[in-house]
Amino acid sequence: MAKILMVLGAVLLALGTLWHFFPGALNWFGKLPGDINIKTEHSQVFIPITSMLIVSAVLSLLMYFFRR
């Protein structure tokens, strides 16, 4: 459990640093084909299907490598 928390912290730190110094670096996230964004006059619905599939795949790979 400690390894997982340390890796998660390192990933969040890297993403935060990337986002701070290169704000446009993550503009693609949430705008992929398959992400649903419905805007109406009074509401907005955003369902990031493709983006969350990528996040799930990356996290699954990290879990696989750190369990070995």
C-alpha cells in the first residue's frame, strides 16, 4: 500500500508541475473522440468516456508493474 501511495503522489506531483509550467500540455485531455459534451441553454453534461479509459489503462499498467 505504501508503494502505491508513493507512486500516486509522484504522478500527481509530475502532473501538477507539468500543468503549472506548460498549461497547454494537457489541453487534449477531455477533448478526445468518444468524450461526450452536451451543452444546452440551461445546463451542461460532460462524460469523459475515452479519457477515463486511458486513465484506467495507465493505472492498471502501473498496478501490474508495481505488484511484481
